[in-house]
Amino acid sequence: MPASAVELHHVSKRYLLGEDHAPGATLRDAITGVFRHRGWRHRGERAEIWSLRDVDLTVAAGESLGIIGRNGAGKSTLLKVLTRITEPTSGVSRTRGRVGALLEVGTGFHPELTGRENVFLNGAILGMSRQQIKREYDAIVDFSGIERFLDTPVKRYSSGMYLRLAFAVAAHLQADIMVVDEILAVGDADFQRKCLGKMAEVERSGRTVLFASHNLEAIVRLCPESIWLDRGRLLARGPSEQIVDAYLASGVSRTPTSRYDDPAEPVALRSVSVLDASGRSSAVLRRAEPFTIEVCFEVARPVPGLDLSVVLSTLRDVRVLDEAWSDSTATGRGGPGRYRARLLVPPALAVGEYTVGVWLGTAFEAVLWQEGALQFRLEGDTHGRAERLVQLSLGWEVQRVPTTDSVGQRGCDWTPPDQVGA
């Protein structure tokens, strides 16, 4: 069994509202703090917030662990405790090996120094020698893609340039434990893919990675296991796919029918239901059978060209189906009255949780958009391929192709020996 790279035992962290003193504060901060706190003397005790509550966590060396949770769940506080940026109020935190942290864009950079100088400064902060930084310098510059600006003070960098250089330094300085907090929120799509590729490379090299992010697809792709923090407590730990699904499902109630009583001005949604193959409303369906999405709505006054669209999405907000009334009915839509629309969905979707969204409007404006109207689950056999979005069971045609030693054979092309060179 591999040794533990990270250990937390009953770790808690408390903050006082209005607290502004910290180890390493300047003399100016201390003096202004004296006058500031005079105003608190007669206000009673200040409220306290527990960012972490009795967290126990062990991460083995070489393991990649995802950290998910809503804003304020304690993710950043946990990483700051691990990197010794802040000390826990109670409990014990241990790390074994050099820790490289990328918690905020440009952390450890001096704004007056150039990009080149900050590479060496940040490397020194992370505990690397000048010789080690020189060995990795060319790779850092190449990865960052900002070679033209290396002799420019970083105070003139955009946030994207900050991110590129900061991530490049953290990724190449060979820390035993790499701690990353939501660094993919900045930067273009190409650089985000580059970051994810580098993090996958770091993982394959056997280093320990702790990755906190709202990019749940990245968490699932990079981290075999994840933890779920909620209000400072460790709520669950397990395979990332399961933890992410449970986390997302906590925000949407699974129900076979949702009803609405809004006034029809000019259009109102009345109900949304999911029906199984027998026509019964159900929140759990068999994957191998067709099902129906039923939408009831009311039109109070004429809406020329009224259109209805049903959207099915995964819990990670990947849209897998978007079908409109206008796809099959070109005219005669939008007269006053009550309507019941049914959309038959063939057994093409994979096993998993789905949400239903309903859109009503015209080619010129949206009248109504009910996102996450309801949630349902398709149950069945994944055949070991749970990551796919559709499961079509398409027909195959396979033939045995004769082999030959003929020169110039390409793919499945086969030239009979008597025709070679003809």
C-alpha cells in the first residue's frame, strides 16, 4: 500500500466575521487594527463561521483527488490548510514531500518584476534551487506561450497571461504534491485543454494531485476519486463519477411530474411529465424502452408562430436532445387554448440521470424557459461504458478479409496475387 502524501485528522477552521488580524501583519495593519477594534467593544461577541468542521482525509502518494462543492463549502480553505497558508483552528494537517500550489492567478508573483524574474522568484518560493529552475526554464516558457512578454513587468500582464505563466511554473517545478484551485476559470479554451493535458501528465508521473474545481467534467476525467464538501464538512468520498452525480442530483429533485399555476400571459406552462412505455408517469425508466415527455401548456391569446422545444440534458449540463414543435409542424401554431404535447423518445440514451427543460416562444422572442423542470433516471446495463452519452445498438457488418504478402497493401484493401503489377 503506498504511503500517505496527505493526512488530515479532525481538522477544523474557524473565522470571526470582521476578523482582520493575521500572522505576518505589518505594523501599519496592527496600528489601524487597534483603532478599528475599538468599535467592537460594546457590540458583544462577533459571529463566527466554521469553514471546515472535523475533516478527516488521507490521500495516498501518487493519487489524484478531486474536490467538489458549492461556493463557500470550504474547498479553498482546505487547500490553504494543506499548503500552510493558514493554520487549522483545531486538528492536525500533515503533508509528505514538497508542495506546489496554484491557488490564485499570479500567487507569489511580484508585480514590479518581469515575467522572467518571477519564474525564478516563484520557483525559489516553491523550494527549488536556481539550477533546477534553469533546467525547466525552457519548458516553462514554451508551455506559457508568452515568450515575447517575458521581459515585461507582470503588472502589465492580462489575467490570462498571469494564468499561463503561473500554471507553467507550478506544473514544471517537480513538486511531490500539486494543489490546484479553480485555475481553469481564466484562459481560453485552447489553454484550458493544455492545462488539463499537463495535469494528466503530472498524474501519470506518479505525483499527488489535489484539484478543486467547478469544472466537473475535468474532475471526472483527471481524478479517479473525489470528495464532496458541504458547509465545511466532508459529506462523501468515492469514485468521481458517482460523487459528481450525487452532488448534482442534490440540487434537483427527481420527480415524474411538475405542475405550474402561473397566469397565462400570453402563454403558461401547466405541467411537465415523463411517461414510461406503458404511459404511466415515473421518475425511473428502463433504458431499453422508449419513453414520452408530456408538456401541457395554455395560450391565452394568439401568438403567431408559437414554438415549443423540449431539452434533455445530463446533470453536468451536456445537452443531448433538443426537439422543437416546428421541426414537424410548419404552420397553424399559436391559437388560444389548452394544449398537451407529447414527444416520444426512442431507447437511444445511455444509463444515467437527465433533466428536462421546456422552452416556449417564437422565432423572434422567448416567452418562457423552464430549466430543470424535472429530473428522471434511465436504469439498465452500461456494458462497462458508462461514459457514453448515447447507446444506439447499431448493426455491424463484419467480413473476414483474406491476407496477402503483396507489397503496397493498405488497410483492408486486398489485391489478388495474380493482379499485382498489372
